Amino acid sequence: MSTPSTVMPSDESLLTAVGAGDRAALRVLYERHAPWLTLRLARRCSDADAVDDALQDTFVAVWRSAGRYHGGGAVGAWLWGIAIRRLIDALRRRPRREFFSGERETLEPSAEEQVLLGVQHGDLGGALERLSPELRAVIQATILDGLTTREASTLLGIPAGTVKTRAMRARMLLRQELA
Amino acid sequence: MSTHVDPDLLCAYAAGEIDAAHAFSVEAHVVRCPTCQAAVAPLADPARLDRVLAAVEDELDAPRVGAIERVLRGLGVRADLARLLAATPSLSLSWLSSVALALSFSVLAAHHGDGGMLLFLCLAALLPMAGVAVSFARALDPTFEIAVAAPFSSVRLLLLRATAALATTIAMAGLAAVALPGIGWSAVAWAVPSLALTLASLALATYVAPLTAFAIVTAAWLATVLVNATASDDVLAIFGRPAQLVLVALGAGAALVLARRIDRLDVRGDL
């Protein structure tokens, strides 16, 4: 696979141009990052309209605050940090909806059962797979996306206290399995 | 990271047919890998991405909604009406702040005796009419051409704007009156004169050009106040009960004239 980044302007220089009011640079940045941002946002939220709103707000925010990027870390990570928070805002504006279809809870065995069923020592991947979707969603929001308890609670549509207890339970289960 | 994500795995990720552990590692890699970001690009729905990009550009091109327009929309005013109202010169921040400044100085003066109180009452009675006058002034209206061409009766728009200007100015004068020394009759004594003056000027505007009408009424009012203050022992007699009754009668008469001759109102303005 070719590496387009060697012949094309870097994300950092594009952001500098966007900060200076270059609309074309914003478009290049969008073509580069919008696809993976949409896919990743769509994994966090089943409401396609909310995802589109979040993506739109993200690039409007990039246009207005490109100057606030100070080169600490990858531009992709910076963009994701904006996008996930814009998604949370988009969800806040809408009525509560279910996240990661709650009905699976009754169909699937509980996390504890899953752990008991798959007793053999597994890698992290297997351990994550055996967590219930609810616990996995909390792990994804708090660890992978780096959200605060409050932000995770809005994204997942559950109380902040539940985020905390689920995160604790998930960590405990993972620790047990990986021990 | 030396190795890139396997293309099949990327496809499975994009389709949502992937287990959590793999999804986590795909995401952790893609967020900082330009090559894999480019590889993901064809997997997203291009029509949808184009639509969102168009929405982004629309939002960036749209004029920023001003503070007053946001307040009006928040109060449930229709968006098009809010824009026309917010463009009223006498609702602009510069006008409102000058009204506030004038009122604060006259309140300060009112703390230094009857002369100051007379200044406050005289000013508070005049300002609402001035607000209405400014909404007539085409040279001050950035949307004059648009307002004339709007599918909206010009007289109706003018009266709407005048009402909005009147309401805000009266509200501001009322707020200022709270800061007067010893709240009593004097705190509201300007209200009847201000309404009477506004109505009188609008009634007169059905005969002569609006700004001429405002100038005549202002001059007449100032002359009356001054003559009264020098001739009478009580400088505030003009705001006393008998004078208020005369002003009520004047206002009612003006309202009658205005109602009968409203179609003669010269909405084109001058200046």
C-alpha cells in the first residue's frame, strides 16, 4: 500500500492552514479523516442522524478552533477527542434511546456465566469477548475512548453510578481471567 | 506501529462484523495511522460523507446569529421575523447601550435634587419616542431595502419594530427608575408622558415626514418642560396629576388620529 502522507501535506500543516482560514485545507482534512471517524462513531451509537450531526459539529469545531491544536499527539487522536464529545452533545439534544440494544441482555448469558463457561485461561481478546455487551461498552468508553464517568454516562444512556459499578465489575472480571 | 491492519479485518470492522477485542485494536491503530485511514476511506458511504461535508460548509457560510436575534428566537419569535426585528436600528446593541448610558447619568443627576429629577423624567419620557423615531430612519437601517421588498406590509413591520423599540426602552427606563432616590410616584411619572409623546409623534407623522414629526414633538415637549420649570414654583409640576390627565387626553386623541390615518404613515422614511 502506498503512503500518501509522504507526498501530501501533513495533518499538522493542514490544521495550520485551516487555522488561517483555508477552506480547501478543511476539505482535504475532511476527506482524510471523516471516513474512519464516521465508522468509529457508528460503533458507539446506532442512531445514524446523531452520528452525522456529531461529524458535522466536529468539522465546524475544527474550523473554529484549529488554532487550539498545539501539536501534542496525533491529529487523529485530537479529532477523535472532539468527535466523541460532539456525539455526546448530539445525544444530549435528543431523547434517550437505547444503546447497544439492551434486549440482548436477556438472550445472552450474564458476564459471570460467560466467564464460568469459558474457564480456560485466555488472552485479553478472549477475556473481552466474554464480558457482557454492557460491561464491554463501559470499558470501551472509559478506557479506549478516555471519557470521564459523566461523559460515558451520557453516551451509554445510563446513570453515572452505573458506569462506575460496571467499570469496577469489568475490571475485576478481566483481572480474574488474566491472572 | 510497524504492521498495518489486514484489509479483510478493516472490511469486517467497517461492516460491524468484528468482535470487541479486534475492534479495539483496529481503532487504536487507525487513529494514528494515515495509511490505514486512507484504506478505510472507500469503506464509508460516500453519499453520506458528501452530505455531511455540504452541511459543514453551509454552517460555516451561514451568517452568525446575533445575541438579540437569539433572544427573540428563544422567546418563540419566528426566525424571519426575528431577523427583521433584530435589524431594527433601535434594537442594536449600540443604541441600547447609549440609552442605558443616558439613563444612568440622569439617575445620577436625580440624586442631586429636583433639577436632576426633572432631567431624568424628561429624558425617560423622550427616549421611547426616540427609539421609535430611530426605527423609522432609513439611513440607520441596514436592511431598509430588504424590509421594503419583504412580503410583509411595510406599515405592519414598522409598527412591530416601533412596538419592540417602545417595549425595550420603557423596560430600560423602568429598570433605571428603580435606582431613583426614594421610589414613589416619580418613578413612574414618565410613563404616561412617554406614551403620549410617542402617540402624538406618530399621529403627526401621518401629516408630515416622520422625522419632522419627531423633531416637532421633541421641541414642543422640551419647551413645555422648560417654561413650566422656570415659571412655576414646583419644577416637577409638569409631571403632576393635572398635567398627567392632560397628557392622557392628548395621547388618546393622538391614538384616535393614528388609527384613522394609519395608511397615510410615510413608511419610506427620510433622513
